[in-house]
Amino acid sequence: MAFENLSEKLQNAFKKLKGKGKISEADLKVAMREVKLALLEADVNFKVVKDFIKSVSDKAIGSNVLESLTPAQQVIKIVNEELTALMGTEASKLNFGSKSPAVIMMVGLQGAGKTTTSAKIGGILKKQGKRPILAACDVYRPAARKQLKVVGEQLEIPVFSIDDCNDAVKIAADAVSHAKHYGNDVVIIDTAGRLHLNEELMDELLNIKNTVEPSEILLTIDAMTGQDAVNVAEAFNEKLDITGVVLTKLDGDTRGGAALSVRAVTGKPIKLAGQGEKLTDLDWFYPDRMASRILGMGDVLSLIDKAQQAFDEKQAIELEKKIRQQTFTLDDYLEQMKQMRKMGSFTDIIGMLPGVNKKALAGASFDEKKIDRIEAIITSMTKKERANPSIINSSRKKRIADGSGTQVHDVNQFLKSFEQMQKLMKQFSNPKKMKRAMGGFGNFLR
């Protein structure tokens, strides 16, 4: 996960300040040196690091320690505020302008994930009630148009393409005209990328910009490119005056320096961040939440957002009723598992909780395949068995194991865990006991 090493190094630096009744300038200088090295190792731009350290140091030395905080907590608070400011302070939404259709122009180097990201943005806007259309204007990369059509079809978003035309400017203009005629209110233009920056690429992009007058020009940047991302951002911004940035591959084993550098260098906001390969793995970028995760404080707000997207309100009310009445069945449990999986992997979800030790989590990660096994076990049961597991005898267990491709002891372990959870459901209001109940399933997933 992006920032994992940076997060660990920053937390280690702050540990040395904890327990001190008062922090001297010498203590602060040592801590800031470690923070500086951590940021540089994370591939954050040198000038950005220099300005950041100066700003934190000036505020830390000149601030009064809040009564409710220790000196170390006060320093962490200042670092958190400065990290947030570095990445843009507030979330920045898309600008659709006053004209219809609004045009969003996607730019960037080849391999940054621009085509897939174009479709992902379309998916987000569709959920918001928009009627987006994707325009296939990458006329150079083999199979680029086909790729856009495939992802567009998966998200049920129309794709405008002129397969026998290699004039990207004409395709873009025709896509806008097509959208006006058919009532699409947003046109997302997937433009061509190159392996390296060159004038030919920039001139074509500039011609498209001047022709369709986009309300947004979003630069797609691969977060794993490190310092190169800053150079790319500067070049695109200088030529096209981009309106925002989309960071991709933030879920990879990357230093993450791009996220901390691009905003400071270009002055343009990071609007969206991709953290997975699924077509739903694109979220709005919240600087304050990202800063919180970097400092090991978790990201509860994003976790709540994911839960709200995944869970149906009526289902949640019905679930609460069943828990109170102790009528929670295996069918209900299967449905909740499906809802949970919409939120992402269990490891990612737990990683959003405050105070979670990332290294310990990595060493005890959940086996997602076992979740598939649980689903197979439940779906191999009859309706009566799912409603009343107590009727499942030895012969039934053998049949369920054979049907699910598991062993009898797997079925026994799962049923025992479910029985334990049912016993404690009536004490749902007691957090400690509920934690014990869920712990049985946690052990089964390891």
C-alpha cells in the first residue's frame, strides 16, 4: 500500500518525542531530520520537503502546547495539518461548467491507466445521475479503442468511436455533437499517451482542447513513477493548463511521493485516486483523510463512505430487527458477506481503522479465498438447513462438504463459529462481547 514505509518511519520519529514533558528545539530538530529523510525516501520532491519541514518547524517552535495534548501530540497535530495543506486541504470535485454537454479531457503518459480511469470516472458520474459517454480518441495505441469499448460495456456506458478515422481532433468534436444529439450530459475524452513527453503529443492535445473547450483537463499519473510524476505534471500543466490530477495505483507497493509533490508543484488539486484494478476502485481524493492514514490515525470517514455505498438502508433496518429478535440465519449472514465484499478486501477495511499496526496486519492477513469457501458451504445447504443449522447432522455435513469442495472439519468449524455468534447476538449492544463473537469468524478466515 502507498505510504506504508513513510507511515512507519514518521510514526517511529514521533515515538521518540512521546513521554517528554517538554520538547526542546534540539528534540524537534532531530525529529524533523527523521521526517525529512522519510519524505525524501518516499520520493517526495526535494523543494517540497524543504518547505514542508520549515513550515512545521516554525509552527512547532512558535506554538503553545494545547492543554489537552502532550507536546508530542501537538507536533503530530501540526504535521497532520501541514500534510493536509500540502495535498490540497479540501476535496476538490469535478467542474462541469455551464455548457452541456460538459467535456472532461483525460491526458497523461501511456501506461498510467488513463483509459480505465476514464471509464471509472464515467461509472462514478453515472451513479450520480449523469448520462456520460466515453470518446475513443487514442488513435495510436493498438487496441486502445477496443479496450475502452470493453470497459464501457462492463459499466453500461456508451462509447463513441470512429474506427476508420485517425484524426483525434475530429473524433473528439464529433463525440460532443453526438452527445448533444442523444442527450448525454458529459463527454469523457480518452486521449492518446506516449511513453515519453514529446511535442507531437502535446500539439494534438492542445488542438483537442481548443476545439472542444473542456471544463476539466485531468492528468492521470501513475503514483509508482515517483519523481518522474512531478516532471510529467509540470510539462502537461505548462502546455495545457490542467485543472486537476487523478492518481492511479495508490494500492501498489509504492513510495507515494507523487501525491505529496504534484499538488505543491503544479498548484492543481488531486481530484481522484485509484486504489485497485476493479472498475469501482476509484474514489474522490480527501487530503485530510490521506494525511490521517499516513500518520497511522486510520481513515474512518472513508470506511463509513464505503459502508454507505455497499449497504442498503432497508436491508440494514431489517438486519437490526433480525439481530434483536435473534432470527439471524445463514441466508442473512451470506447476504452480509456479499455486502461487505463490495467494500473491498478485509485487509484494506481493517487498515482504515485507527491504530492498526500495518506490519502486524501484513503478518496476519485474512485469506480471502476462505471467504469463497464459506460462501460455497452456505450455498451447498438446503433452504431448511440455512434457516435452522441445528438440523445439520453428520450425513448432511458430508453432503455439504462434498458440494462445496471442502472438508467436513471446515463445515464443523464454520457452524461452530456461527453458533457462537448467534449466542452473543442478543448482547449486540455490548461492544466487547460483540468483538468476541466476530473474533470466531476472524480466526476462521486466517
